[in-house]
Amino acid sequence: MSRLPGLGVVLLLTAVAVPLGRLVPVVGGPVFGIVLGVLAGLLIPALRSDQCRPGYDFAAKNLLQVSIVVLGTGLSLQQVAHVGASSLPVMLGTLALALGGAWVFGRLLGVRGDTQTLIGVGTAICGGSAIAAATAAIGAKRSSVAYALATIFTFNVVAVLAFPPLGHLMGLSSEAFGLWAGTAINDTSSVVAAGYAYSADAGDQALVVKLTRSLMLVPIVLTLVVLKSRRDARTADRQNPDRPRTRLPWRRLVPIFLIGFVAAAGLRSAGLVPDGWLPTLSLVGTCLITSALVAIGLSLRPRELRDAGPRPLLLGAILWALVALGSLGLQSFS
């Protein structure tokens, strides 16, 4: 019962954010959700009262995890296999560029911790969905989530507008452009918009490449969980050197939502999730992730964003350029 006031506010704002996201798919419901959450909290201070906090916390954690499971139903391993081995070097290469670049340039710019991780993972894999999965795995700070989403949104818009004319200027084939868009644009809606603006074949290729990238959530999230667990253990050792060493149970190392994500993709691949269900499941997944980000926005304090300054956005710009150029370069050598 203590969660109802906060959940009511979250659901009300979600009911506004999701239709706005469908009207402007380049922006998307999740981005509208966190923006509406921040604005509502600023304009109506009562929404940040302790009475609403239990509902926000529930939505920001539990609904976020459920959303990842539902999004797994959109993945088909048959589609992944159809991409072919020829596309894998480009996808894996851009993944390495994004994650390695986040580590190097994050250090140089002084962007560390959760913000560095989320921007790197969001650029490397699949934008908002990857940010949501990483947030659920490591319990990232609200300000880091907001900054990462803002970065992904900014460069998605740039990519949708710039990639199709650039592709025609470079004379890329539909297959080459689809691979470029699928590896260098983050959010699914933006990949679809850019791909089909180029050609129908490019749109089909871009979407399958994007779905294949999404599978990288599994090893990346597992790695993040292991690293966080080790860091927490080292911190505990420093605080209490005499405490007995214990091995972490597998449930701590393999999040339940990640098992659900893989299971959902398996059901889809086995044909147990009918194609007719996919639009509804996609909408449910969008509503859940938007609800979680509304809750994060309502809990966010503007000071948390001001303290970080423009450096996270600069990091996002560098990583976006690295991946975009790297994708083209890797294609020329493959």
C-alpha cells in the first residue's frame, strides 16, 4: 500500500510519455519519460515527498528488470544467424571500440564510475535498452542514467538526419548502409528510421544487425555484475579485514532478469511467441521501461546533473564518432 501513491504518479506520467514517444519515435517514450519525471518533480515539489518514494523505488528497480525480460521476446536466434559471419567482425569491432574508448577517454575527461559505464554500454550495444539492463545490474546513480540517455538521444537524432544523405554521398549499397546504421546507431527506433529512409533492404538489414547487437547484453551484464561484486568485496575487506571470505552465490552473479531475457529470446526462437503478439509485447516493454525512467526522473535532483558538467556529453560524442567511423573502416577491410 505504501507504494501506491508513487506508482500512481509514475503510471500517470507514463500514460503521457508513451504516446508522445510513438508520435516522435526518434525521441522515444523512455526519453520523454525521464524528461517528464524531472519536470514534474521541479514544478510540483510535493511529488518528491517521502510518501511517494516507495513507489518510485519499486518502479525504478523492479519494473526496469521486468522490462528487460519482455524486450527479450523481440529477439529471434534465426534472425541472428541470418546476419551471417561476414557481419560479425564489424559488430564485434565496433563493440570493442565503444567499450575501449569509454575506458580510455572516460579517464582522460574525468568521466568515471556509473556515467562512464552507461555511456559506453549504451553506445556499444543498443542505447536505452542497454542502459536499462546495465542500470538494473549495477544499481547506477540517477544522474548517470539521465546523462547516458541524454547522450544517446542527442546522437541518435544526429544520426537519423545525417546518415542517409552521407550514405548516398559515399555510394553505399543497401547492405553496407544497413550494417553501418545497425552498428553505429543505438536506439532501435532510430535504426529503423535511418535504415528505411535509405531503402527497404537497408532497413531490413539494419534491424537484424541491431537485434544481433542486443544479444551482447548477456555477456556485458554478466561482466558488470562480476566486477561490481568484486569491487564491493574489496570495499568490505578494507572496512573489516578480519571478516571471513565467502563465495558469492550464483544468484548474485547471474541476475534473474538476465535469465528471463535469455529465456524470452529462446521462446521467441522456438516459435512459441506468435508474431501477432510482438507489437503488444513491444508496447508492454516500452511502457515498463518508460515507467522506470519516469520514476528515476522524479527522484532526480537537478544539482546532480549540474555537478557533472558537459564532459559526459563530450565522451558520448567521441564514442559515437569512433563507432561510426570504425564501422565504415571495418567494412572496407572485410
